[in-house]
Amino acid sequence: MNTDSRSMRDRMLAGDLYIADDPELAEASLRAMDLTDAYNATSARNPAERRRILEELLGEIGDGVDIRPPLRVDYGSHIRIGARTFANYGLIALDVAPITIGEDVQIGTNVQLLTPTHPVDPQPRRDKWEAAEPIVIGDNVWLGSGAIVLPGVTIGDNTVVGAGSVVTRDLPANVVAVGNPARVVRTISSP
């Protein structure tokens, strides 16, 4: 029997198991879908409107951020993006837990930042329990096209992740990592 009196949102934000099929979470998700649909439909010739929508959608957005549609998020409000970051077409940022993206980050096409996790045991998964772990992307990181960053991963400053790589664990600063799972293949000199 569950004796936890916290709301599903509170459980989610604490990184504990929660059920996403909850009215409060469903409304927050619908809000994010409405805002991403509006963002994705806004003309590139209207950068002020795009910026306004991102400021409403995201938890924090630095100066000079450029995100090319389409963009997909779970809630948006758990995403923080540093100044001068560029995300090319097709970013998926599932922000059940916080996603923090540093300054001057380059994100290739169709990159996925995935914080949700699900129980390995079949019964809790069948009962729709899930959780999430935060993702942190350091400053001046380059995520190549099609890269996937899994829950709980931190990527250090200046690191390059090769196209199509799957990042399953933390990567230090100043390295190049490629493959599935992503492995460090070389060190790069810091600026």
C-alpha cells in the first residue's frame, strides 16, 4: 500500500517514482504541447515571437539562443539553456527531470535528451510507474546529429559527442566520445 501523500508532480520533481497519468501533469504537458506547436508554426521571419514563446515555455533561456523547429518537450519548464546555444532541427528534450544546457553549446539535428526512466520489474512498469534523472550539458559542448543522451548523464565542458552516439554515462570535459555506448576516443586541449 502506498502511504506517500505527495502529489505525483512533487514525486516527479523529487526524482521518485510517480504516475504520469495525473491531471496536474497532464495539464502541464498539454500546455507544453500547445506552446511547442505554436513555436514550431511561427515563421523564422518573426524572431521576436519565437523568443516570446520560448521564454514562456522554458524554465530559463539565455541571450542569443537559437532553436530551429521542430522542438518537442515534455514540460519545457524544467529546461535551462545558456546564452548563445544553437539547436538545429528536431531537438527532443524530454524534461521530466531538469535538463541544463550550458552556454555556447552546439546541438545537431535530431538530438534526443531523455530524462525519463522506467522500472525494470514488469509489474510497476505495467502499473505505469516511472521516474527521471537530470541531464547536464556543460559549456561549449557539441552534440553531433542524432546523438542520444540518456537519463542521469553529465557531459563536461568543451566535449564533442559524435553523430549517432548514445551517451549512457557521464563524459568528462575536453574529450571526443563516439559510439554506442559512447566511449572517449581522444582528449582535446582546452581553450
